[in-house]
Amino acid sequence: MKKVDMSETAILRRLKTVDQLRELCLSLMKAKKISDEKAEKNKQTDAKSEIKK
């Protein structure tokens, strides 16, 4: 069985990595929402231009 380094330094390194991953996930979640909003606006704009034709 593989031993896990439980030293203070190793634990802090893992916590920092988890924090960075959390920040990345939150950023990606926000980016998706903005993209979804832009896509919806594009659909509305395309629908309006089709009506005008």
C-alpha cells in the first residue's frame, strides 16, 4: 500500500491545489453562463432578422 505524505508542507500543498481547482471551477461556471446569455441574445437577433426579411 502506498504511503501518503502527511507532513504539514504536503497537506498545505494539497490544500492550495484544491483551492486553485475550486477557483478554476467557479471561473468556468461563470464563463459558461456568459456564453449561454450571448447565445440566447444571438438567437433573438437572428430571429428578428429573419422576421424582417
